[in-house]
Amino acid sequence: MEDLSQHILDIAFNSLEAGATDLTITVREDTVANILAFGVLDNGRGITQNDIPKITDPFFTTKKHKRVGLGVPLLQEAVQRCGGNLEIKALPRKGTSVTAVFPHDHLDRAPLGDITGTLIALITGRQPVNLTYRHKYNNRNFLFNTRKLCIHLGAIPLQTPEVLVWLQNYLDENIANLRRETNEELGRTG
């Protein structure tokens, strides 16, 4: 996978296939602590504790229609290549938590990529999902939640083309502002 947003999308799709109706995606970028981390938390049926060590094996899958599962093994390889950490937790009757931590400045760390496209793909997918997205860049935060947006939209579906265009611009602008404002602050203090 070329960027981290593709890993996030893969994990989120796994969550939806496991019956998740709530997804929380968190991205944390801390240039001072040299960390780029992302997490996906779901309320799906989860994975058993016994299966956690097996899911990094590409020939292990819990899906009956597949023979291989490359998503998590590819993520593990990307994390190990950078000296990072991958943690997968089974949350009994609550779902699954997947967290990947990378050194922010590592040359082999893939870029975050098109996180907006990932979020839009999840919102427009076949299954309805309450999606919460948190992005922290140094001391700045951005929070987005589809449930709150749906309240504002009333009867207008999220998948309406005008809403999706607005959403694309809104997410792009707010994520870019996290970095722009932080970088400007660093320039003023440096």
C-alpha cells in the first residue's frame, strides 16, 4: 500500500465486514515527539484473543470468501520497516482496536496520503456507519462526526452529491489548517 490512508481504509472495511456501526479513526502527528500514529476503533463483533497472533499471517483470514488476508501483514511490515509499533486489541463485546505508531520523520514511513478520500469512501459505502474522525497535529485538533452532520442536514442524505462536494472541501481545508497554523506558529517562535 502506497500510503497510510490505504491501511486505514483496509482496517475500517474489515470493521464494517465485522458488523461495525460505529468507527472512530484517530490520527496523531507530533513532530516534537517524532510520532505519527493512527488508530481505528470499532464496535463490530471483534476478533478473538486466540486469533490476534494469527492475523499477521497472510494465509490466515476469518472471511469465508477469501483465502488470504494481506491488509494487516502489509501494515505490520510497514510499521516494522520504520521501527514502529502495531497493537491490535480485542475488546470483548465492544469490537476491535488497531493502533499503528511510526517515527514521524523516518525516511521509510509512507505518507499519510488521501485521508479525506478514505473518509468519503467510508461515508459513501454500502453500509451506514457513524464515523468519528479525530486528527491532532502537535497542539491543534480537528474533530468530525457524521452523526452531528446528519442532525444539521436533517432529511438530506450524506451521499447527496452537493453534500459530498462540501464535505470534501471541508475535510481538506480543516486538515490542511492543522498543519498550516502549527507550522506558522513554529516559524514565529523559531
